[in-house]
Amino acid sequence: MSTLALFDIPSSIPNSPSKPTRKPKAATADKSAVLRAKMLEVHERLCHEYECPIAYFHNLDPMDELISSLLSHRTKNADSGRAWKQLKARFPNWEEALNAPVAEIEEAIAPCTWPEQKAPRVQAVLREIKERRGEFSLDFLAHMSVPDARAWLESITGVGPKTSAATLAFSHLKMRALPVDSHHHRVAQRLGLIPTSLSVGPSHAVLEAMLPADWDAQQVYDNHEILMLHGQRVCHHHSPKCNNCVLLDICPTGQKLTANQIKEP
Ligand code: SF4
């Protein structure tokens, strides 16, 4: 059977209305295998399209990457990049940023979205790290397993799975963690890799579990980058360019959208 044939999953046999039943374990395992195969197909095609391996865009230390990632939430890369540069120029060390009036942080990070919310959050995160570790360094995470390092980061108030994964994957630690941003999440939903009801936070564990266990950090990073790039360049939030998409034949959303275009007079 070709890999693509795997994607034609028959819909599940309807349960008797009077007897709700659980899905048999074998059916669940089959569906997981189909989704993993589909993820690999998507990865292969998009890697070809965007020329993997993708160069790392940062080589910050993990402390800097954590703060940079907090600024990037729901913000265009160019704007969060400007906010980051301004923050570092104004506060060359984190001790100064922690002790500064919050209005100064807010002013420095003004190019990103919601600076009034992010400024106190940045200071709260800095304070918590200083209290727990006695210094502004996260290099100790390199000696932990990825799940333990992520759990440590996510125990900080305001740090979720995207920020923890970004801190480990994008910094000079280059650990094997999969961040999922809104572009990545949207493309995965449209492709049917995850249900439309699954929000970004919980989608991290589901999407990462689909990747082969023997993939290294670069391959996991590539997977995030290519899905994100595809969301930015082709699978736009509004008006995705399905007719130019290399995934159209395996994308249920794209097939529905293009079928509707054909039906229109
Ligand atoms: S076919 Fe359309 S909806 Fe599907 S991934 Fe491509 S651009 Fe997105």
C-alpha cells in the first residue's frame, strides 16, 4: 500500500445510539499510525519546498531566549525582534530590568503586542528565576532531560508549552523540543493532523508524539519551521492559497475550499 493510500481512512462505524461504546484500542492505534505517516509525508514535502535543514535564526543563551519568546507571543517577528533589541539596548543585564520601573520596560518593548501586560510578566519571570536560582542563568537546563527541563520552565507563572519549547529548541541549548505557534497549529488543524477543537497548548504534546523518536533536534526544529513557514507563506489565516499548495491532495480543508471555488458560477 502506498503511503498516500493510508490517508483514506474510512470513517468509523457508527455506534448504536442506545449503546455508546468506546473505540477499540486497535482502531485508535491504527489511526495514530495513519496520522504519523501523514505527518511524515507532510514533513517530506515541505522540507523539499523550504529546503531543510533550516538554519537556526537565533543562538541566544536560554535566559535571553525565554524573555525573547515571551515578547513574541501573538506578535509579528519583525515587531518582536525590534522590541527585543530595544529591551536589551536599554537593559544590558537582567538585574537592571528587574529593578527598573515597569513603565520603562513597557516603553522599551512597545513594538510588540500588549506591552502593558508583557512588561510586568517579564519582571515577574525574572524575579522568580532570581529567587529560585540566585542568578539569571538557565544553562543548568542542559543537564536535564527535555521533559524535566520543560516541566521546570512551565512551573514559572506565565510560561506555557510554546515558551518552554522555544527556550530549549531555539537557544544555544538546541534541545529536542517542538514549539507550536499559531501558523503551525492552523496548518496542522487544516491538514487534519489534529482536531479543530484542540487548542495550541495541548497540541504540543500531540504533534510532538507524531514525530519519530529517533529524530534529532535539527529535524524537530525543521518540522516546526516548515509548518510555520507554510502557514506564513501559503496557508494564510484568511484566503489560503490552496491551488498553489503542495499538500492539496492530502488536505481535507484545501479540497473542500477548492471544490467550493469550482462550484461557484
Ligand atoms: S491545501 Fe489549503 S488549507 Fe490545506 S495546507 Fe494547503 S493552503 Fe492550507
